[in-house]
Amino acid sequence: MPDRQRRLLRLIVCGLTAAVWTLPAMSHTGTDGGVHHGWLAGLLHPLTGMDHLAAMLAVGIWSALVSTQRWVAPLAFASVLLVGALAAQAGLPTVAVEPMIAVSLLTLGLLIAARVAVPQAVAAGLVAAFAWFHGAAHGHELAGHTALLGMVLSTAVLHGVGIGLGVVLPRSHAWAPRIAGAMVGAVGVSSVVALV
């Protein structure tokens, strides 16, 4: 690997590692019962929490690493994310939201690091199950359908970026996917620590 790529990779790893340590302080700002209105609030919301950002990128990365149909699992995630958010806004209770978000990050981190390939239906089902909890968290924090549309659009873009990373990372360095998986897992560990 050329020196320039090594420096860039080190910078990315250091930056993301530093961002992980701020996770407890960036906990969900929307515990106010959904006063975040509007399309822009929904669009920006997945970008403001490291846990959601890491999960949405991870779904794309994992899908690109192990599947030829790269958009199946991300589409399942985005669809169930929306349904989970709508259910939360309708008042349907979901238990263990934050612990399951942490579990999703730990699991996705391991799947990426080990490049675990499973049948497409299993991958879609797994990420859809995780998406329900992410959707429930977002649904409680966001108010209105336009905010949810912004959230789904932002999620789709993050999945696309994740797919791009999943294509590029293995080409840049053999260890890059493992590092990415470890970073996603580290966000999960930080989420667990924040819960304790």
C-alpha cells in the first residue's frame, strides 16, 4: 500500500475512533417525544448519532462484501426502518430498543470483519430485524411523515455510501474490511458501555 493511502487510512481510523468515544454524549437528542419536525430534520437525524450512522453504513458495507445483489439487504433495512418508525409514532411499544441497537452494531461489525456470507433472504431478514429497533428509536424522536421521508432518504444514501465502501475497501488493503468491521463493533461496545 502506498504511503499516501496508509496515512489516509490512519487518519480515518483515528477520526472514527475519536468519534466513537463521543457516542455517549451524542445519545438520542429526540427523547422529547418527537419535536423534530420537517424533512430536513429527518434527513439530518441519521447523521447525528454515531450508532445509527455506523449501522446504516455497515449494512451497505456487509452487503457489498458478501452479496452480488447488493441492494437487497439495504432495501429491507430501509423499508423496515420506516415501518418501525411509523409503529413508534403510532404508539406501539418496542422494548429493549437501545440494547438491540448495540447488538445490531456488534453483530454487523463481526459479520463485516469476518466477511460472513449467508443466503440473501437470511441477510435481509437479519438487517430487517435490526432496522425495526433503529426505526423505533427514530420514530420516537421524529415527528411527522415528512421527517420520516427525509430519514429514509438519508438512510438510502448512507447505504449507498456503505456499498461503495464495501466495494473499495477490499481493493485498498486486505485488512481494510476487518478494520471497518472492528470500528462498527467498537461503536457497538461504546453503546453497551453507555447503557451500563
